Amino acid sequence: MTKKGRRVGILTGGGDCPGLNPAIRGAVIQAAALGYECLGLQEGWKGMLTGEHQVLAPADVAEIVGKGGTILGTSRTNPYKKENGVPAVLETFKRLGLDALIAMGGEDTLGVASKLHKEHKCAVVGVPKTMDNDLSATDFTFGFDTAATLAMEAAERLVDTGRSHRRIMVLEVMGRHAGWVALYTAMGAGADYVCLPERRVDVEDMARRLKEAHARKKVALVVASEALEMGETGMEEVDEFGHMILKKRGVAEKLAEIIEKKTGVETRSAVIGHMQRGGPPTMFDRILGTRVGVKAAQLAAEGKFGQMVALRGNEVVGVPLDKATGTLKTVTPEWLALADLVCTGCAAKAKALAPR
Ligand code: F6P
């Protein structure tokens, strides 16, 4: 049964990632097929504060499946941190005549959606997105595959130039406090050492293994997560609350300096940074984005509010939103063991340096 005259809003919040446009497209096409008009709110929750929006018909999204970024724009606006923010969101809901709102985002965006549903019975449905792949309620988030694939390709390029110059190369990747991007990049590019936030780096062990790899191949590659802790190097940088400062000085630069000193091999570093988040989504992210977008529109039409779409195995299902924002999904011991097996450098100290 169609629901003519009904409206569903869509917003994208937090850091962008490839796959958002396919998700918007999937949601719009499915919602239209169910008789809903779609309104795209501008720049995340900010759009629900100001009401700024655009009407999205299937024709408007027909050609965005292969486009990076988000056509709606994004921001890290939190209505709970703005004066009268929550009443403004509720007012926009009414004024725009929304029957449902699909919020696409990570922990923070979905956290707001969850709270609005719990406290105000807001008719929201969540779609998880993050290149960090750190949301525990879903097996994969779109954005991750593209970001890790781009980093893997960058790593291979570093190896080419590194081999010519007989250097050790260090690539720093994003991923925040979960090491998934670094882990997949390292495994995919056949790195010689991987440094993850889930365990301390043993500098002596790393230097020894890199020296061995370099002697064998005339090049060695290290992939490091941006949120790395440097263990007993005495080079940690923390803020006044004891939290690591991510960007005070780049992890790659710092690591390269240490490696060069310890190995005596000329070492260079590179940071892929936001290039990882741009460009066309991979096939995997296009399909996953499309599937979760379509499912979100179905959940909205069925009145299944307070739910988030999740990938479980190969099924796209609805799960409670509050579960989605509970715990951070970090690299497991099983994955560490696999990386230890295939990346020649990182094996020996895995147990001794287990997460604290
Ligand atoms: O959470 C996604 C992410 O790309 C992280 O990997 C990274 O640390 C962060 O966002 C960067 O945020 P911004 O785009 O605000 O600099």
C-alpha cells in the first residue's frame, strides 16, 4: 500500500565517506516507490536546526551512485550541544511535515538519533556509515572498503619509489581509535610491519624486522594508524586528561625518525589523510550503500523507528539504534593473529603487547 502525501527526511552527518550518495539514492528510490516524498536536509543535524532542505526525487539521484562525498553536505552539529537545539529539531520535524527521518552517520550522528527517539519518540531510522568500520552492531560500514583500497594502492606506490631509493617507507592512515583501516591496508599491500592503536609498538622488534626485510628486498613498508600509541619509546604525547593527541605531530613522521635512527636505513613517511575519503566508491560500497539506503526507507515506511540498518553476514537487517552506538568495534585478537602471520614484521610480540 502506498502512502501518498507522506514525507521522509534524509540527513548525512559526521565525516563524509564514499557510499553516502548510493545510500541516499537507494533511500530516495525506495521511498518514492512506497509513495513518499523525500526531503534532503542540508549538512547533517544542522539542517534539522535550520530547516534548510531540498526536495529529492528519483531523477535527482539517478546519477550519483558513483560519486564520492554526499550531495547533502555534512557537519558535526550536535543539537544537544546547542541552545534550544532539540526543540528546534522537533519544530522542523513538524514544520516540514516529516513522517520519518533517515539519519545517516557514525556514532555521534546516530547517538543523537537514538536519544531523540528515546526521549521524544522521534520517528527516526539510522543508517551506519564510517570509513573507520568501528560500529559494533554491523559487520561492515560503507566507506571502509573504498578508504582501505585507496590506502592499499597508495602503499603500493610508496613501495615502488621506496625500492628505487632503497628506503623504508611509512604510510599513516586514518581510522581513529580502531585499527581496521591500517590492518586491511597492511594486509592488502603486503606490508612488513603494521602499527595499530590496539597494541603498543615494540620499537626494537620493529626495527629488527624492518632491517631484515630491507636486507632481503631493498625496501620495507610500514603501515601505521593515526591513533597509534608509541609504547615505551618515551615519545607519547597526551593531553591534560591523559588522552593521546592525534595531530600534534604526525605518527608517520615520528615513526620514520625512530626507524631511521634505529635501522640506519634512510626512511620516508607519507600521510594519505583526507584523500582516503574522496573519490568514487568501490563496487562493494556502492552495493552496500544502496542496500542499506533501501532498507532504511522500508523500515521508515513500516514505522520501525529507533532502529538502525545493519549488515549481519550477508543480510541487511534492522537492529535497535542504541545497540549501534554502544561499544567501539576494535581489531580482535583473531585479526591481529592473522596480520601477524602474513605481515612478516608484527608477529612475535603480539601476546606480550596485548591491549591494556
Ligand atoms: O571518522 C572518520 C575520520 O575520517 C577518521 O578516520 C579521522 O580521524 C577523522 O574522521 C578526521 O576528521 P575530520 O574530517 O574532521 O578531520
